[in-house]
Amino acid sequence: MSLPPGFLDELRTRTSLSQVVGRKVSWDMRKSNQGKGDMWAPCPFHQEKTASFHVDDRKGYYYCFGCHAKGDALTFVQETENVSFIEAVEILAGEAGMPMPARDAKAKAKADRRSVLIEVMEQAVQFFRLQLKTGAAAETRAYLDRRGLGPGALERFEIGFAPASWQGLWDHLRSKDVSEEMILAAGLAKPSSKGGKPYDTFRNRIMFPIRDARGRAIAFGGRAMDPTDNAKYLNSPETELFDKGRNLYNMGPAREAAGKGQPLIVAEGYMDVIALVEAGFGAAVAPLGTAVTEEQMHLLWRISDEPVMALDGDTAGLRAAHAVIDRALPLLKAGKGLRFAIMPEGKDPDDILRSDGAEALGQILQTAQPMVQLLWQGVIEGRVLDSPERKAALDMALREKVGRITDPTLRSHYGREIAALLRAVLRPQWSSGSSGSSRAGWKARRGAMAVPSQSAKTSMLAAAQEGAETRLRASVILASLLICPDLLPEFELRLDDMLTGDQDLDQIRDLLLRYADTPSADRRGVIEAEIGPGPLETLLQARHVAITPCIRNPGDIDLARQTVTEELDKLDADKGLQAEIEEAAADPDSLSHEAVTWRLGDAANTRNRAQRSGGNDEAPEFDLGPNGAHIDKRERDAFERLMQKIEFGKTRR
């Protein structure tokens, strides 16, 4: 509806922001100056102990220096009461004694109809509560008593009982002059398919009223007392009042408890919520018979930045957890996340409370896992990573999950966290013997691998090159990742395998991996602060680095990606050939002459293909073989010398 000019200004003038806010916070009177309207309190929008939430009563604005929430009285009511703008205006106007402007006929009729429906729902609440006290509900009362729900809990949650009769509620409401149309519109009865009198939606069930954020009864949840009933739990159908995907059970009281510092806990059902609240965990809610929806996720984040999902420790609970993760990934933002507290297998929060007590459940909630951990476990569970193809499939699945995060900063952090977990699985030797320090692990591993084996020293090829080619390629790779730091997450795993034996290059590589989680724009500065500018300047000014196209065009990330990929491929091919040569030189009698020839030839061809895939940075010399294949002259000469050595050894024996 449209409001007349000046109405909102008059409303703000009549409204004291400190009084509106004061209903939700406890003022820090040592920091506040009430006479000047300068008030301070812990923020009601995020959990904190210090008073960073400031209200300027004279100007009518609030601001939190912690979470940066800001606005006026109308904004505050909207955020804390989870209502629309017009509803916030109505609330404040009623408190200020200002009549709302006349609405158009349709809007007024709709508002009047909603008011009638809410009144009908309240009459139903009272009917069900009275029925719980009758003789027909004796079995239900005994069941509730066995579940630990005493009179206080029954009163607090307004629990009732729907009798087994077909028209018990219908007849009661009709006797109160409630129209048939309103009973049906409230979802309390259903029309008969046989043309008879409508029948009650809920029969022979424990009844849980569902209230909106403002405490208005909008629906019911009913638990069947008959174990043979097809539906153990049944919710009201969706109505003009009730959209099950946009509401939460116990939302109003939970928001108030969360505002006082209690963790927001999301349980699976009504009984779990009631048990949690009765045990002292007042900020407990539950979705209404469905997986958590996008709208419910936003409701949760309006109450708490990091709700805790308390799920059953069975297969269904874990399935529900991963469904929540899939729903949450595109919605995540910096500062808005989820944690997961998985109960022991076969138990729910109510079971834990009854068997082990509130302290045991509190410990489970305190150790709730961040969402990234459960995401990782869900993707890797059951996978056997014994081949490159399976490892690549895992990498792809993880990239698909992380790629669904729309917030670029958060997506980057998730990518780094997942990359670190992936490294730990695919490269378990990374930190072995490192006493918990990743840097020590890198140094230990570097030291263990940098010294060539005796068989490598006997290789004529290794003696001729002495690692120079590896160092040249590594220099280009490291320089490219320094110039284009956003590429590092793509190549972390492959960089792990790249060891040159050069102290400066390996130190730069170690630092790139150690500071992979540092923002790209800051990474080079952090590395330079640790080792000084000298090593980086030496690397970037080296002639073979300076002439590399991607270094000369630092803004071309695609060119840099291509350069790093090609150079790593060449190093991998060199490593494969070197391994074959070392094995053959170490034990020439272990393989037949033909096998040695084939394996060395295949490794050499792989290396040659990698050499030809890039530019002409090394310009190796090739001969054309009898079969038309290109043969690197250096490899051919090294191979011939190796074969002469093998033949000489056989002749002597």
C-alpha cells in the first residue's frame, strides 16, 4: 500500500529508537549517555560480548561497528521481527498511537481475512489443548510423560491432542459460528470426496502449534498415536497463512534466545526442539517436514551468522546434511556459514539428552564441524584413489562443488582449503616426519629428494645436464605464478612434486605453497618480507625468464596458464625418462634387451612430444629416425652410451 506524504516522518518523530531497540538488548550503561541519547549495547544481530552496537536516539539511526548492521526503527523491527515493511509500519504506528491510513478495499479485505484466519487458528489451539486433558487422551499423556514432557513443557509449547473422531474440531468451530469456508481455508478440515460433510485434517494425533516470528498461530504439526498410520508426522497444508518453506518451528523464542548469546541449533523435528529447549538450549528450531529451503536458510542467517545443524547420526541424517550443503553452497557469503554436529550413530539430540544429559550434548555441539569438512567427507567417502583417473575424478567432483559458491572471495578460500585436504590425501609424505610443521615437512622432503642417487650419478645424461634444464623450467614456472598469483590454486598439487635442488628456487616454491591461502594480491609481498627482495629480483630478471611471453605480458592469465602447464609437462616427461634410465643403469640384467629398448624409447618419445608442445625456448636438436619419428640428439647419444655400457657388462661376464 502507498502511504501519504509525511506519515513516515511523523511516525519516526513519535518513535523512540532506544525504546524500540531496548526491547531486544541490554544497554551498557557505563558506555551509554542516556541524557544525550547516545546508547551502546551488544549487537542483537550477531553474537558478541562487547558493546559495539550504537544507537543515536536523536538522529534515529543505529550502527554496529562489528557486523555493520545499520538502519532506523522501521529497519530494526523488520530485521528482528522478520516482518515486511508495511507490517513494521503497523507495529510502530500501533505503539505510537497513530492510525494507519485507509487502505484500498482489496487490501483491507485481505488483511481482514488474514485476521479472521488467525483467530480461527487460535480457537483450534485452545480446542486441542483442552482435548489433551480428556479421558480420550490418557494414552497420549502417558506417552508424553515417557518422553519427559512435564506440565511446564506442555504449557510452554501449547501441546494438544486431536481426537480420533472425524468431525470433532469441525463441529466445535461450527458451534462457535466459524464459517465452513474459513475452516477449510485455515487447513483444519478437508472436503469429502463423497459429497458428505468435511472431515478434520488431524485425527488421533499429538498437536504442535506452529507460530510465525510474531507469535501468531499459522499451522499445526501432528504426530500420529496409531503406529500403523501411514504418516507418522503430518503438517497443515499450505494456506494463506502458512508456507512451510518460509517458516521454522519455534522461530520467535529461538531468535530471542540467540540474541542473548545462545547458539542457534537446527534440529530435525518438533520433539528434538522441545527437548533441546527444556535442557537449556533455548535457540532451537526445526524445518517443517522438508529439507531446509533457501528461504529458511536466509531466516536462519538473520538470527545467527553460523547456525549449528544437529542431525541424526544415521544414513538418513548424513544424507540430510549433504542435501543442506548442496542447498547452501550458492547462498554462502563471507561471515554467513553453517556448522554440523552429527550425533552418534542411531541417536538424535533427544536420545543424547535422555541418556547422557545436557553436558554431553553441549560437547557435541561445541565440536561441530565447519561445512567445508563435511563437504570434503561427502565427496571423498568410499573413493579408492589408486589411479590417475580416479584422482582426477575426485579433483573434478571437488571443483564442481566449490564452483557452485557464487561469492568469489569465499569460493577462493574454499578452494584453498579443499586443495590442502586433497594434498594431504594424494601426497601423504608431504608432512611425514615434520613434527607438525608444514614448512619442516617441505624442507625434510626437499632434503631427502634433492640428493641424487648413486644410479643417477652414473647416468651420462644427468652428468651432462646436471639439472640445468630443470632449473630453467622451474624458474619460468615460479616466475609465472608470482606474476599471475591467481593461478596458484590450479597448480598446487603439481608444484608439490617440483624439486630442483637449487636452494633459492626450492625456497621460493616452499613459500608459494606455504602462503597459498594468503590473498593473491598480498602473496608476493609476504614472501618478499620473509626472504628479502634479492631472490625474487634475481629470478624475475634472469634472461630466460624475462623473455618468456607470459612474463612480458603479465596481464594475460591464459598465456601464463599455458606456459606453466607446458613447462610442468616437460618436467614430468624428463622425470619419467630419467627414472627409466636410472632403473636400467642400476640393474641391466633385470630386463631383456628388447624391453630396455622399448621402455627407454617410449620414455624418450614422451619427452620429445612434451618438448615440441611448447615454444622453442630450448630449441633442442632432432634427427629423423627410420620410422619418421623425431629423436632428440642428446637423448639418442645418451641412449647409445647406456646400451654400450650394458653390452660391455654382459661381455665381461
